[in-house]
Amino acid sequence: MSVLNLGEKELEYEVVHSKEASRIRIDVGFNGVKVVVPEKTSLNPEKFLEQKSGWVVEKQKFFKSYLDKIPERNFVEGEKISFLGKKREIKVSKSNSHKVTSDQIIVSKPYIGEKSLEEKVYQVLRRKAGEVIKEKVEKFSNHVKEEVNKVYIRDQKTKWGSCSSKNSLSFNWRICLGPEKVVDYIVVHELVHLENRSHDEKFWEKVEEILPDYEEHKNWLDERSHRLVFSKERFLDRIK
């Protein structure tokens, strides 16, 4: 790890030499700053970073702010977690079934076993989110001409949805930790990509045709995506 002195501030960074890189670049993320350098270059990584230091510092502020805004959750009985825009209370039940109701996240005590309550709540919400998302895909799929091949439910760090060249759609289950209308927007967004892979004017016109108020939900996602982090500790482990 190297350090660039910026007067009152020190900027830690790592230099990574890459055969694939065609030009020098700076990657700023939750896990630090990397200066990616092509094998053949005359540019000095430290001088390049110094030239871009203002931009790097601003990006670092964004990521720190994001981490600071992540909801603090203890995953104890009685705690409330938002799911589809509604606060639902964690309840440990003696029954043999897990479920999500209009106001509760019910976890079966006999099935907790050696796993933590956090892990069981994660499993219950992820399973329910998969059901919700697939129902949404079915609901909105008649608005596009192309057919959906498969629907995958995943748990990516920051990607909320994607559309493959084989017409398979992938969704991050954690979108269901936000308002239901945000889930609608992400599902519609990926469905429209079945017809149009770009984000050109026609793409957004089609999205608006299906969801006239999509901009409101797009803005929510841009400004409040930190609310979709299930667990800060789990998130930090994944970005190491």
C-alpha cells in the first residue's frame, strides 16, 4: 500500500499492473483506491493520482457517506425491517413454518438450530422476495414482445437487475427491502431491455409507457439505495 501526501490529508492507494488494461485508470470503491497501470506505460502512477486527487477524494466521501447511511440492524425479536415499503416485526414462532405477513417476519424456532436469527431472517426474506419478483415479472411481461427465458434471484453487492443475451433476467432480492414501486421499476427496466439493450430515448419512452411515474422510483433508487443493504457486516465482508 502506498500513500500520497495531499497536505493535511493522506491518500492511501494500491498500484495494480494489468496486461488487459489499455490505459491508466483509477478505481475507487468501498475497499479503497487502486491505480490500474498497463504493462507498457511511461506515466507515473503517483503523479497521475495527484492530478485526479480532487475527484478521488470526492468519490471517497460518497462511499463513506453510503456506509454511514446503511441501516443499523441487530436482528433480534421485536425489531422491525422494511419489506416492500412496510415495516414488519421479527417474530420467533414455535410453529414449523416461516412466512412474511402484512406486519411480521415469522421465523420458526425449531428450524433456527445453530444458525443465527439474522441468517434465518435473511433466508425467509430472500425466499419471499423471489416469489414477489417472479410475480412482478409475470405481471409486466405482457408489455413487451420478447419472451423471458429464465428469472434468477441473486444477492449482488450493488447491481439491482440485469438482462442477458439469452433473455434471462437476474434480480437482486434486496430490491424488496425498498418500496414496492421501486421493485416495479427495476422489473420493468429489465423487461424493456429484452427489446432494447441500450438506454436511448426509445428505451425510456417504453419504460414510461408502462410506468408513467418511473422517474420518481428511479430517483429513490439513486438517492436511497443504502436502505437496500440487509446487513452492514455482511456487506463489508463481501467488499473486502
